[in-house]
Amino acid sequence: MGPFLNLVATSKDNQPLNTSSSNTTSLLPVVHKLVGRDDEKQMIISKLLNSSSASDSRNFSILPIIGVGGIGKTTLAQLVYNDENIEKHFEKRVWVCVSNTSDMPLLTKTILELVVNGNRTTDNLQLLQQELLKSLKSKKVLLVLDDVWNDQNAKSWDDLLKPFSSVKRGSMILLTTRMKEVAEMMTSTPESLFLKGLNEEDYWKLFKDCAFGDVDPNDHKKLLDIGSRIAKKLKGSPLAAKTVGWILKTNLNDEHWERILNSEIWELNQDENDIMPALRLSYQHLPSHLKPCFRFCSIFPQDYEFDKEKLVCMWVALGLVPEPINRNRRLEDIGEEYLNDLVGKSFFDRKTHGQNTYYVMHDLLHDLATYVSIGECFIIGESTQTTLIPNTIRHLSITVSLITPPILHEITKLKRLRTLLLLRRFNPISDDFPKKLKSLKALRVLKSFDLNISNDFISNLKLLRYLHSHHYQFPELVNKLYHLQFLFYEKDYPCLEELLPPDCINNLINLRRLTTPIHSSCKFSGIGRLSSLQILERFSVEDNGKNILHLKNLGQLRELGIKNLEKVKRTDDVVEANLKDKQHLRKLMLEWDPHCSSGSPEVDEQVLVALEPHSNLKNLEIKSYMGRMSPHWITLQSLSKVVSITLYNCTGWNDLPPLGQLPYLESLQLERMDSVKRVGSALDGGTEVSIFPSLRELNLTELPALEEFYGGAKTTQWLPCLKSLCIHECPNLSVFPNLPCGLRKLIIRYVNWTTLPELWQGGNTNCLSMSSSLSSSSSTSSLSSLYIYRCEGLVSLAEGLLLQTELFTSLKNVAIIDCGKLTHLPIEEFEKITSLKKLTVTGCPKLQRRSTSGRFFPPSLQSLIIQDWDLLDPEDRSLFYDLSSERVDGCLKLERK
């Protein structure tokens, strides 16, 4: 089946999605293992690393990976892209999912924004190319063009690649495509990798993993026989193995497997490598409640990155999620379970971008969704060949910048339309374009970039349940949308009240979520009537402080942010707001205005005490609190379930609560806490218990008065689960316990330690958030990155951490920078760190030349950056015969060839 769309997926900023560069967090799913592709992976890596010898007259070479859909092209490219040697070899790596786009200005803009790590407003191709040309000059670049389809216009591809004429020789373009014609059009060299199905042995291994999971296949001899016959029908496709495998895994029964084997779907006409019957079979076996959710997703472009919360909200608004029987469960909770089920059945892939998670559908599964939703879902895109839209369509998306009169006429006839998504900024054919849509009275979901949703238009949408707008104007008659459940307004405008009258949402009694721009505030007078509201991110206290009483009746709140708490005049009003009884509240942000000079520390303390939340709270953030004392409720008894605490810019707060007692606390961020001298607390009675038993991430930033971080008695379990520790600008910190062996990343900046702490080797036996198999005592360290920057008190590293190098089996990167008093580096110890890949020592002018000779760097070292080459004697220098060198910012940079 061919692709249905001809458009790149666009994000909220109208940028192609599924993109990545080396200076951003990868949007690619982390692939740890790929069965049966080791030879292909190593071949591609070898070609990329040796591309400087290519015969191509250009500074870059193009290597196409060609194969049918679902065969593993993208997964293989991801493994190559994230390979450690590839990361080191290329100065800039960029990943773009192309799909069927022919919009070269959009592609060029996307690549440029990834290269410079910033947005661009112009769409002028010439200007974009000129800036990209300058940005790429003399850089060794790897560009991945994933899922390329357009083979009709060779000149367009030539235009796209023009800026790459300035790259450093040895740059590479890796493209994945189903079409040999694309590869022939884009490169004059015939060298391509034709990816075929896995060989029988490797595929059988993958199939058994997918079909049996953790169950031993040898316990099901008959199923093995049936499974081997099913596997032969799947054309060696990993995607087919995953999607069919989940059907089989749900029921390890002979009859069930026989029904799959003998399904009539296998008899459908198909090409030799077509796996669509296998995918259709997977769809047929989806539970009935998941099928409409899957079909709905076909109105989004291929490779679209779904935000979980917004997608689930759409499902809820369309009635695809039933009311829960258990009153403690939300519709959103059930919708999230639906999405997780679709991920588990391989209909979606889960991807990460920093701390955010997105969901992506494979293009073949998107084709499947398009096929099974014919007559129900429709996309108006660049490749739409007809102006006729079936009048049965219920869900419609528009991904073009210009809507023609015939198309608009067809849209107005869709009386059953439930969803209208305008996924791209566009130029309406007339100013009264919204008025022409007045006939769409059955709409439940409306999303628009820059459509002016006028009162005349909105007045007819009585059944609307989901409204998502980016336009700077907002209709006053939104107050008439009595059924509205989800309101997203994402134009970054400072104050919504300047756009809307204060009573404009008074009647939205079914509203479940109100999302406003990060810099806006929310003072709507009738917000207390919205008893169904679950997410209120930026509630702002008014001058007299009385409006905080509006929170009293919002008993369904899950997330709440309160700003301008300095305006509260009576603590009785805060008590009456009744946060303590809001048992569903999971996330709470409390913020005072840091620029307010009329506040009182004593009043702030009373207000914070009165803001006590329910004990079910999991995430707490407090900003710019001017009080000195801690509230009584930040204790084990009151916050027993909290997993994250952030305290920011609370400059007067000097008495922190015993945070180390919180059993499930995983993340602790303390920043700009000027008066804090001590973190952690001794426990009454001298009992030796675990301190911070579940903490995984600890950031101590700009704490000028901090002197001690208490770690308990020497035999006490301290931070057994810690993975990341960052200490920044804590000049007076002198007492710090030994570091746990499970620590993976250690960053120390502007800390006046004379020596580094040692590793504590007591094991992780009390780590509450880890399984017993992972929490056993360990004699080695998990540390992989060590960064020491501007520690002026540091004189010698011959004590503490770096004298325990025999424990470092995972340490890859060490950087010691601008430590002005450092005189001694136990450089002989580095030879014992057999995992070390990169070492940087710069800005340490007093560092003395070592007195002994002999090899002191491990063979694993790939990169050395050192400011003073004279620190090494001639024998040392001879050790670098197999490394290339260049000067970078006055330092000698050596890299293994």
C-alpha cells in the first residue's frame, strides 16, 4: 500500500518533527539491540568513518539504505547515528524525517534550525541557504534524511544540498528510502545498501522473543511448530514480527495460534515483500475499544510526534474513552492506558526528548490506519488529488498553507464532522473564512494555529469539547461552550484578561483542563464554578488576595500552580481554599513575586503553613518564598508519597525540613537558597537508617551559605539510588559524605574543596526504587562522567575519588577545567581506567609535570585535550603516534585516527 500523505509532520511551531542534532537531546527512540544487523551496522559505520577517501567530487558523500517498509531501515540508521564512534567523528549530526515532502524551504529551514539550535522566521529559500552555508562551513557533518519518498524532482534535491558545499571533506549524508529511484536521483555513485529481510535463523530468534516474551518457548513444543509456519509468512520483517507477535503472546493456546496461521488474510493478493496482511491481522485482533483510537490517529501526518496528554484529551472529547466505573479513576487515566496498550502492541513507539515523552507511529502502520479509516478520516495535504471529500468523514485535518474555494466548499458540506485540525499556518482565501465553517455544528475537537476563531464562528459550536488555539485573538463567546472540557491557549501573551473579560469562562462547568502560556496569568472571576477542573497551571492571586477562595470548590484538581502569593492578606482565606482536602492533587507549584518589596517573612511563613496539601501529593515546587522557617507539613508524615521537590530563590529560608527522611523522593533541586547552611538532618535516637533512600537526582545550585550536606553515620545508607549529582556555586561547602557507587554523573563547579570525596562502598541494599536484583552490594563504581570546573581550593587530586580508579569500570569522560591552584594530578592512575574515552585538562597553570615515566593512558582513550604539552615528557608524547592533533582555543586536541 502506498503512502496516503505527502507532507512532513509539523509541530506546534510549524517545524518538521522527528528531527535531531548532536547539540540537542535526541528525539530518536533509544535502540539497545538489533537482531541480525551487526554486519550491516559495521559496514555503514566503516563507510562513514572513512568517507574522506571517497571518490565523490563533492566534500560529502551520500549513502542510501534501500528496503521495503518495516524491514528496519530507520532502526539501523538510528543505531549508526547514536554509535559512540560516530558521535565523536562528526562535529555536527542532524536527523530529519523527510517523508513525502516536496517543500524544500521547509526542509532547509528545519536543518538550519537544528544546526544553529534556534528558530528562524523567514521562509525565503535563498536566505535560509546562505545562513546554512555559513553555519556548515568547515564542519564535518552527518545528515540523516529518513524515509525519503520524493523521486520526481532532482533539482529540488540539488537545491537542498547546495549549502553542503561548504562542509569539511568527509561529511556524509545517510538516507533511508523504499525507492531505488530516490537513491539514483540523489547520488551519482551506485553504492547503496539494499536491506533485505532477516535471515531465517535471526528472524526465528526475533519472532520467538516477540511471540513468547519471558516464557520459555521450549515449554510449548506445538506452538513452536505453528509459530515457525507463521514466521515464514512475515517476509523477514521485524515490524511484522512485533505486531503479529503480540497477538500470539496474548494467548499461548494451540487453537488461537492455529486461527492466526489459517487466517484468510494471508490469501490476499500481495507483493513478494508486502507485510500489510500481517499488519491488518494485528489490527483485526485489537480490542474493540482501541480500534477507533488507532483509526483517529490517521488524520495526523506520517511521523507526527504525538503529545500524550493532548492525544488522550482528544480521545476523551470524542467519546472514545468510556466513563470509569471506579470514581477514583479519571477518563484521562483510562485514555493513557489505551495509549500504553497500543505501545505494548507495537502500534506506537515511545520516544524521549529531554524529560518529555512523545509517541510516533511507523509509516506502514500509518498506512494501515489510513486504510481502515477510509470514509471516516481524511487529510487535506499536498498530495490530495481530489477536491471531493466523502460526506461520511468525521475527522479532518488540513496540512497545507492555502485552502482553495472548491476544497472549502467541500468542507462546509461535512455535517457529521467531529474533528477539524488545522496543523499548519495557512493563508485563508478570505477574511470571512471562519464564517464559512459555521455549518460544522457537530464539531467536538478544534485545533487551529492562526485561525481567528470569531464569535460568529464559535457561537454555532455548542457541542465543542476540545479547543486549542494559537491566535492572538480569542472569542468572548467561548463562555457559551457549555460542553467544553479542554481549553488550550498557547499564544505567548502576557495576560489573558487583557484579551478576555473576567467572566468569560464562568459557564464552562465541564472544563477539565485550562492551559495558558507560561508568562500569562489567570484571574478569571468565575473559576471557582469549574468544579470539574483538573489542571490549572497558572492561577494568579489578585491584589486583595480574596480570589484564592475560588480554589475552594475545585476538588478534582490534579495539577495546580498559584502565583503572586505575596498578595494574600488573610491566612484564613488560604485555609478556606482547602488544599489539604484535595485528595487528587498530585502536582503543586507555589510562587511569590521576587520583586515585591512590601512582603513580610512572617506573613509568608503563615501563608505557606496554610497551603498544606493532601498527603497524596507527588510533585512540589516552591519559588521566591521569603520566609525563614519550614512549614510543618514537609515531613514524612505529611508528604509520604512525594517524588520531586524543587525549592528556588527562597533566599531567606535557612531551616530546611528533614528531606532525607522522605522515602520516595527521587529528585531534589535546591537553587538560589542564600541562607541555607545545612541540608539533611540527624535523626532522633541515633537510629541508623537510609538517608534519601530513593533519590536519583540531586542538584545544589547557588547556595552561598551551604556548609554541610549531612550523610548520616558512617555505616548509614546514604543516597543508595543516586545517579546524578550536580554541585554548582557552593563556595563554603566543606562537609560532604562519601559518594555512592551507583552514581553515574558527577558535576562540580565553583566548589572550594581541597580534595574530592571518596566512594562509599557499602552497596545499595536500601534502595527503595530499585529491584532487589539491582540493589545488591557492588564493589565497582557506575560513574561514567566526571566534570570538575573552577574549583579554586582544589590543590591535589592525589587523595579521594581519583585514587580509587580500580573501581571505575564505566568511567568514559573526565574533564578538569580552570582549577587555578591544582598542582598535582595522579595521572599514573588513569592507566587503570580501562573504560576512559576522553580526558580534558585545561586552565590549570600550576599543574606540575609528572616525575615518573611510562605509559599512563589506557588503550581505550580516544580523545585528549590538554593545554600544556610540556606536561608530558618525550616518552609520553611518543604514545600518541596513532592520534591526530589540532589546536583548539589554545589547547592541543588529540584524537585517535
